[in-house]
Amino acid sequence: MKEYNNLIQIHKALEHSLVLPYHKIISRPIVADIVRNTLEEVRNLIKEKKIENVTTEYIINECVKSLEYAKKSRLQVVINATGTILHTNLGRSPINKNIWDNARDVNIYSNNLEYDINLQKRGKRATFLYKLISKITSFESALVVNNNAGAIFLILTSLAKGREVIVSRGEQVQIGGGFRVPDILREAGCSLVEVGTTNITTIDDYKNAINENTAFILKVHTSNFKIRGFSDSPSLALLRKSIDKNIPIIYDEGAGILDDESTDHEDIYKAFNANIDLVCFSGDKIFGSVQAGIIAGRSDLINIISKHPLMRAFRVGKTIISILEEYAINKLNNSDDAINYSKKILDESMVEAKRKASILCRHLKEHDVSVTEASVETGGGAMPDTYFPSYALSIKHKNIKKVLSDMQMSSIPIIAKIKNDAILIYTLTIDTSHINYVKETLLDILNKN
């Protein structure tokens, strides 16, 4: 059809000045696919007589729309203005810049990942990291895998396959992504023995469930919810004191809280002092480092887990090991670089959060904005139902959803939330270096809408 004759050719579209920059951003082959698909869509529209007199400018603009969509799919920097400090969807705990820089060289050059320099022969990976984790947690031995879900699965399949695991009904939780405790037990080849009720589990419930096929008792921290009112469950210390020492007690602590007297959460040090046999937790929640599943506890149990064939599938690589090592050393040295992100953010005063909100408010005074008190939460499945006083910028607008969408589609996406018919920009988690960008971007969006 002659209508197709004026369509720009793929190779020319790929070299167009508006398309060319996307080669570096998403790769030339992906750009080529998008241009090819766009041209095919245009041909179909012409064939169906839905458009006519198609120009090169029109086609390139359609290509750029699709290229921008693909670009937003890449992992990239966003501004967390949600009021959730450790936002799972936004990468949880950012890595400290100095720790990242110090781990750089071991990643860009060859390293001794599985080579023992002292013995001058092949060695085992992460052995020094395990010593550091043991020192931090006070437990006898340690192991690191890819995430806490992996840690739980590996513990179950290596220590309890074909046997029974006792879990309170009130702790059979589901966390993000559909990860359910009963499902993971079944996949690991274990039999779930439910004890107690949703709100009450007693020592006798545990005792009465123990038999010759019991592998261990699994205690699971309810990371993203709380049961209120008439509820009770024995503490780790009471449970360990009451149960025969031959029955291991394993605690999925989850959050990586070492010691926190401000909540009723049973942290890692409480687990150690209660003589719990194994504890596992995430590396990128309250612990404050990179994503990993950290297991600490009795050396004989850690040894069994480490020798399981699936350990190779769950093990971590040089990047995770190097960052965790650097973080752990700084933590043991009480360095400011190892103050976990959530603590660092919460230690920032309300005055500072209000100051940043006020800067934005003054800059946007032509619009319906105000500084308001707004509580923030830890998030990331840690310290549920615990809120901290802070401040936010409140934006009211006739087209509030469009403004929020434009914020998320800006060059550095600003992720906020709508509450009480207003957009709330929580400033506590906005880095000072981003404040100027946020105010200029908000001004541009509000002026256009």
C-alpha cells in the first residue's frame, strides 16, 4: 500500500536523535524491538483506516512513549516519600555510601572468594563473614544465604525433612509475595503440627504435641501484623526452659533487631540469652545492610545446614559477602557508617523533617499546600503497628491522581501517598540532596495541572 511508503525505516528510526539516547539506557536490541513493534502497530492502524497522513514525527513520538515505559521498568533511583522507612517495594535499607565504596575494589578485581591465601589452596567462601556475624549476634556459629525465606527453607529441609515441625496457629503467617509458613513446610518435606489457637498458645500446647518424630519447634515473629486483646504466647525464655533440651527451638526473628528494649519484640539478643538453638533474620531490614538471610546458632546445626546439597543454590556471591563483611566490621567497631538506616532516619529530629517540609511549602506557596503532622512507620515487615511522629507536605488538588502519577513518572520518580484527599510528601526519608529536585519537580507538575 502506498500509504506505507512514507513510513520511516527501522534503521533510520534507531538513529533518530530522540531515539538514540535510549540505546545506552535500555540497550539497542530492546530499542529495535520497540521501534519494530511501533511501526507494526502504525501499519495496522493505517490498514484499519484509523489514522492517515502519518508523519515521521508522529512515529518517533510513539516510539519514545514506549521507550520511556521500558525505561521505567529498569532498576533506578526513586525518592521515598511514602512515610514507610524500610519500604519493601523501594529496596528496603539503602546501603551506606562509604561501605559501598570500600567494597568496590574487591568486586571489580579478582578476589579470594574460594581461595585460602594462608594455606595457598582452594578454600571455603564467607568463612570470615561467619565469624563476624557470630561476634555480632553472640551465637556460636553463623551462615549466610540469599534471603530469609531461603534461610527458613534451608533450615526446614536440612533439619526436618520427613519429620514434624511444631508451629503455633497464631504464627502461621503469610508475608509479601504469597510466602506462607504452612506452604514452605510442605515444600521442604516437613509435616506441620499446629498447636494452640490464633490468639492463645500455651506451654502445654507445645509439650503435648512433642513425640518421637518431632524435629523442632519453630517460632515465627509475626512481622507485619499484631494480635491485640485477649492473646498470649510463651516467651522464648519460658519456652526453652519448659521444653526438653533435646528438642531444638528455632526462631524466625525476621527483622534483624539485635537489641531493642522499646518494644515487646523478642530480638536476637533475647533469643541468645534464652538459649534458642537457631535464629534467622533478613540482612536488609532493621539489621541495616544488604539483602541476605542470616542464620546464627549452634555450630552442630549450622554445620548440618551448610553441608546440605541445596546450600549451593542458596549461597551468596562476592558482592553480598563483601558488603556484609564491611558492614559487620564497622558495626563491631561502632562506626557511624554501620548505624542502621532506620535508626539513622528516626534519629533525625522532627525539627529537620519539618524544616524540609517547610522549604517545599514556601516554594509552592502559589498552590494549596501546607505542612502537617504525619506519623511514619518502620515497614519492611519489621515492628508492625509501631508509628513515630513526623511531618509531611500536604498537597490538595482538583486532579490529585494525575499529580501523583506525574510525580511517579518524573525523571527521578517521587513515590508518595494519598491520604484524606491530599497527597502527603513525607520528608523524613527524602535525602537533603534531593530536596531541591523535589521542589522544582512539584512546582512544574502543579503549574501544568
